[in-house]
Amino acid sequence: MVSTAASHDTAGRGRRLPAAVLWDMDGTLLDSERLWDVAMRELSEHLGGPMSEETREATLGASSANALAVLFDSLGPEQKPAAVADAKVWLFARVGELFGGGLDWRPGARDALATVRGLGLRTALVTNTERVLTEPALDTIGRDFFDASVCGDEVPSGKPDPDPYLRGAELLGVDPRDCLAVEDSPTGTAAAAAAGCRVLVVPSEAAVPAGPGRVFRDGLVGLSEADIAAVWRDGAPAA
């Protein structure tokens, strides 16, 4: 079921559908957020203590730099560059192992990608995950679904900053205000909204607050052209 805050388009852009769709990866297309959760919890123990639920929620959808900063702050060890670098190596090695065990789709995600492609819309994958881990994930998703991809280590700042979404729109040659982003996390939703995109929010691991330009759907199962048009219309800026 879709819930909305705005009901009409006053942006003057006059589109029934977005010019492009920008897809988040972890927790939106792939059920990989739980694997990051496993690795982050193990890293927390490795660094000296269990990870609290508050820390877990703060790291969902975050860039590796932001997630590690949150984790170090929660545990108290000084964030010396060498220690953070070692922790990142440990984390990426563990996530790589977990990804290697197989990546599952989020319900309806593959069909939703196919629907968008069938409409002839331009698409980009926009993820905070770094390129070294995104490449094997793309083997599961399918590279033909995307015209471009943006990773967390390819922009000045990752989500929740708007840089990844601004870069995704730039690579596609479209205005971010003409893009629909599909996100599952508070961090990613904030990034997409800050870039000027309308956002289809399909929460997975954490609740996402309501806000302008955000349309909520229980999931991607059964997403149709009519649904995408409704999301695009209902996520338009209010007068």
C-alpha cells in the first residue's frame, strides 16, 4: 500500500514518469544489509565489545567511513588512522566472504528492475558500498539493468550527503529533480532527497521518517508502470 504526503505536481516539469530511476543496492535490491550487519557486529566484538542496537541503526546504509566512525565512537577507542584502516580491511574481508556465500534478492526487486527497463527509462545503481564489493554484487543483479553505477568510494562524500545521487544523475545526463530514487534506509533517503530526487521508500531494516518528496510502499512486489506513475505524481513538491 502506498502512503503519500503530497498529491500534485507544482514543479512544472510535466512528466508522467521520471526521466531516470536511481536504485540503491543493499537492502533495496539485495538482501545484503543483513550481511553487513553480521560483519559489523563481528567487527565490534573484534574491537572490544558488542554493538548496541542504537549503533546498528546509525550504521545502516552508511558509507564505510561513517559506519566505522560511528562504531569507534560507540566503543571508545581512539580513531587513529592506522586503527581505522585496519578495521576497514577486516570489515571488507569479512563482507567479501559473506557476499561470496551468495546474495539473495529483496522480494520483487528483480521484476521491478525489469519493469523500469521495459519502460525505456535510464537507470543507475547508486550505492554507498565501495567498488571492490559492488562489482561481485553486480554479477548477481545483472549489469544490463543499469546505464551507470556510482559507488561510495567514487564521490567526495557518501550518503547521507547528496553526492552519490548527484553523480548518478550527472552520469545519466539528467537533472536530479527528474529522477526517482528507490531507497530502504534513512541514510539513503536523506541523500536522495537532498539531491532533489523524489524518493520511493521501501523500508527494510529500519524505519524511515516521512518527509517532502517521499512516497512509501511496503515493498517492490508487483511494482507496475501505473505504480511508478503514481509514485512520481504523489512525490511531487507541494505548492
